[in-house]
Amino acid sequence: MNQPINRNIALLYLIKICKWFMLYMPVVKLFYAENNLDDFDLFLLHAIYSAIIFIVEVPSGYMADVWGRKNSMLLGLLLGVTGFTFYSFGTGFYGFLMAEIALGIGEGFISGTDSALLYDTLLQQKKQQQYIKYEGRITGGGNLAEALAGFVVTLMALNTLRGYYYLQTVITAIGFIAAWFLIEPKMHTHRDEISWQAIIHIVKDTLWRNPVLSRFVIFSAIIGFSSLSMAWLAQIFLYQAEVPHNYFGIIWAILNGMVALGAILSHRINTILGHRFSLIFILIFLSGGYFVASGTIEPIGIIFLLVFYFVRGTAHPILKNRIQMYTTSGVRATVLSVRSLFIRIMFAVLGPLLGVITKKISLSVALLVSGSVIFIPGFFLIILIFRRNHR
């Protein structure tokens, strides 16, 4: 009985590391320029990537529930290998467009599926109460891999920028091979016909017919939006705080290290604070991080960014666990995809607004707006959750 949990958890660690050991990220701008693409092309291609994920997010989660978690992971990672292969040998806008389409679809099939597979593996072993611990450690491993990749690229001196994409293709292929050895949890045995009506029914159940689940999904999406927004605003913060550019890479690696530490310790923090106070802890420190940073745009403000990134790391395993507690195995990946879809909708609507505020008014005002967008609805959601005496 221990074989599935031991194999799946170890393999999910390896897959997460392969996904997040992104050697290409520090050189992506230079690589685009080398291939005669400008900043507009870079943003356009990544906007298309986000749009692709937006389109496939929920249908791919449903496919994982119907078709199987292992099969979905395999397809997602295969598309990842395909995308980086396009980057390795492609040139120009349309060559890179094919890469972004493949990577976007692939990410859609992995997003939420890995967490659903982990939870059902633990559920089969009657160890679902340890989900936060394992989700936190796996997430932390990914963040540490991301931080380490930045240091590795700094030390490497490849003769061609395309070489980083060759290596990324190999690393992603290792993740694909690892997925072959995953074991489909026995808890996930239900199979339905694939239909849009079923997808719509699950979304309605998640957002309207199950008030407990809907509140946790929306609260988790708000917290996810706070993380995604800060990832962009933090770079502007470092620039406006006049931090020397040669420190950007090091600071970015340290921030990701704080996310990893928070994720690894999320189980202990949840145990110490309890189910209710952990929600308050997450909301206060993440929304408060925006408020404090808005008045401290100078190098010392990096201290508050470190705290924010630590709490960001604790938040996602804890909140994913809440969602999984109120979700059945047959729809688990779909529900997690609904959460991810909400995050992308919020960022698509509010991201450009924050950009305009930053440019036309100030970064401080943008940070204040972000903090308010997180705190106000988050506060009322927590009240609704507490009123019903949910765990």
C-alpha cells in the first residue's frame, strides 16, 4: 500500500523541479533580441501564452478528471518538450508563436492536475491530513529550483543563447519520463463521457450550488492574484527604489527562496494557527504587505517584500487544502482549474489598470489599490466562512 504514495510523491517532486528549473528565463530578453524580436513581440507572445492557458484551463482540468491524472500530466509535459523544441530550433515570431501555443496548452493540462493527483494519492493511503505538508514541500522544491536556476545561469557561460533552450528541452524531457512512472490513484476510478454540459455543471456547482467551496475558491483566487500582481510590481519596486541592477538577480533568487521556505513550513504554520487564524494570517500579511510597501519605496522596503514572499509561500498549500477538503475525487482537477481561471480573469481585468496607475499616477497608489482589492473582499469572505463555522 505504500508503493503508490512513495512513488507518486517522489516523482511529483522531480516533475516540479524540472518545470521550475527555468534556465532560459534570465536570457529570454536577449534571446528574443538575437532573433530580431523587440519588446512588443515579447509581451505579445506571452499575452498569447496567457490567453491559451485561459482558454484551456477548465476544459483541461475536466479532461484530467475524466481521462486520468497521469495521462493529463503526460500530455502536458510532452507539449512542454514540444514547446522548448520549437524554441531550440525555431526562428522569428511565428516559430516562437508555435512554442508559446504548445507551452500554454501543456501548462493548462498540468495546472491543478498535479495537486489533484497528490491529494488522491494521500487519500488512498488515508493520509490526506498531511496534504499541506507534502504540497508545501513540493511547491517549495519548485521555488528553490527556480532560485537555483538563476544562480546557475549566472555561473554558466554558454557559447550560444540557444544552448539554454537545448538544456531546458532536456530538463523538461526528464519530467516527461518521470510522469510515465506515476500511478493513477485508485480513488480516482470514475470515468464519464467528455461533454461541455458536464463542465458547465461542475463550474455551477463550484461557484453557486456549493457555498462553502465557492468561498474558498474565490478567497484562494484573490490570494493567488495578490501573488501574481506582486511578481510584476516587485520588479518595478526594485527599480524605483534605486536598487543597483547587478543585485536584481540575487534579490530575485532570495525572494524565491523565501517562497520556498514559507511553502515548506506551511504545514507547521497551519497547525500552530489553526484553520481559522491561518486564513486571517494570510489575508493580513499579504494585503498588509502591499500597504506597507506603498509607503516604503526604498531599499529598506525589501524587508517587507521578503515577509510578503514568505507568507505567499505558506498561502497556496493551505488554501489548496481547503478546496480539496470540500471536493470529490471525480471533479478535483476541474475545481482547481476554476480557481486558476479566476486568478487569470482578475489579473486580465486589473493588471492593465495597475499598469496605467503606476505609469500615470505612482507605484505607491498602485500598491494601495492592490492591497485594497485583496483585503476588502477577502475580509468579507472570511466573515462568511466563519459564520457557517466551517473548518
